[in-house]
Amino acid sequence: EVLYFSHDYRKHCDGIGNSNSREKTQRPFAIMTYVGDGSSYFCGDSSNSSNDWICDIKYAKDMMKVRHEYGFDEPHPRHGRVKEDKALEYALNVMNTVVLPIQSAFFSADDGIMPRLGNEYEEDLRALGRVSECSTEPYQYHDVIDICRNAAAEMNRALRKKGIGSDNSTIGNLVSILCQCIETLSTESNKCCWLNSKAVTPALCHMDLQPQNLILCRRKRDVYSVNIVPHVSSVLDWEEACYADPRFEVLLMGRKVCASRQQADKLWAHYSQRLKGKHRLEVGPIEPWLKLEAIHSITTLLMQSMDLVGGGRSPWETKPDLLGKIKREFSRLKALGWDFVASCAAA
């Protein structure tokens, strides 16, 4: 909850650039309520049963900086990832307590396109998903293909300006194979009826349901119980949220939270069964989505390695680190049946 927004003093001068030194340097700020450990949500009058909860940081505390996932040891130098043996447990918990309740509100809408939730949460959900009267089109599978295609074209233009081609540089060859991947996926997806824009009702997607973006809690009496799955108390950091095909949310959980294809398959099957049983929606297989995510990751990593993204390369990784990640993503595409990427795959 936002308690106070400051003025942006940098915008307030007399029209000819005159302002005092404070106004030149003062950055805008906000004061917000704190919901973590030690906040009023988790302490206070012991006689109040609502304060019987304590903050649980077991997932965040045990995050791994290097995790074996989808066949390779993958470094995550910033926040890390959920431990392999806890990843599916965590993903299913978040699926049942956050993802499905939010999405069900959209699936139950009468018109099936723009939700009319009929309660006090409608405006908040729309705002979080960047939905307005002027912009109501949800992000779909093919939109991501177009984004990657446009990015690849930009990379090719940048390489041509430097006289770099697929036959004389590693980056040039990687971009060339990426273009093949994008067009192959576009052709394959056009034949999949479950990937069209009407297959599943669009919904609000958070897009980053990692432990660092959640407040988890448990009952005080369960503080030493290792088998108790924490309760999700709050969902934070909605800056990447969007109104989109809801399978994007499940894809990212299956790929970024789950540590293996086997875990992702179980999560996807659970989601598919729930949507089919409760909402009569067909989710389809996970494979096209895993290919899409790999292509999107390769595109992003290549742009970072060429310093074509905003501030350049990620401060958390060197250029060789990025190239290693790119080759591992190509290996995952090869494992999904695309043998033509073998020359770019990791050994």
C-alpha cells in the first residue's frame, strides 16, 4: 500500500531553468507499507488470532546460485532459484493459491474476452495487467514470435553495419540459426489450433512468481515442521504483469521455477486438468511453449551479448557467460526435436 508520493522537484523550475539546489538534486520518492518479517502482519497482540502467523523465508533463504536444470548446471548469480527437490512443491503451491484463483476470475467472465468481474477487485486486476479502454488486446503466442523476429532483424542490421556475417563470426552464426528457429516455430504454431487467440481466455499474468516476489508465512505452531508448505500471504512486484494468454504464466513457472522437464510436465498436467475440469478449456501440450521460451531467451541473451539492450550486458554476467547460456538454450531446442540447431548447441 502506498502511503505517500513525493513531488518530482526536477520538473518544477521557473521556466528558464532556475531552481534551487534542492530541486535540482531531489529525486521523487514514495513511502509504502512493509509486509515482511517483523511487520504488523506478523506480530502484535498475541491474543489476536490474526497474528498467529509468522513470516517464512525458507524458499528465499535456500535459493541456489547454481542449479542443475533441464540437463545443465545453470548459474543464477542474482537471486538464485528454488532448490531442485523443493521446486515442484513450491510451483504447485503458487499455482493453487495464486495463479488459478486469479485466472479463474477471468475464465468465469460471461463475455470470455474482456472480464466483467463484478466486484471491487476488477479495477485493480485490470490496472495490474495494463488493461485500459484504449488497449484491450492481450499478448498472445504469436506476438512473442513477432517480437523475436523484429529483434533478430535488428541484430542482423547491426551485424551488417559491422561487416559481420554468419560465415565469419560466432554471433553472426547464432543470429542466423535463431532466424531459422523463429520461422520454423512460426510454421509449426500456425498448424496448432490450441495456440490461436481464442483457445484459452486471456487473464492477468504476474510473469515472475519467484520467492523474492512473494511473502510466505506459516502458523507459529508449525515453525519447526519441515513438511508444512508455507502459505502465500502477499504477491509483490507486479511491474512485469500483463494481460495475456494465461499459459505464459505456467510456462515461466515450468521453466524458471521447475528444475526439470519432468517437474514442468507435472505442473502443466495439473494446470491442464484444472482448466479442463472446471472451465472446459483445452490447454494443449507444453512443447510449443518450451520452444517459444527458449527462442525468447536466446533472443534476449544475444541482444545483451551485442549490447543492444538498454544499458548493455547484464551486470551479473560476462559475455562468455551469456554465450554459454545461449548454447545451452540451443541444446534444449535440440532435445525438443530440432536437430538443425546442433551446430550451436552446448557439448
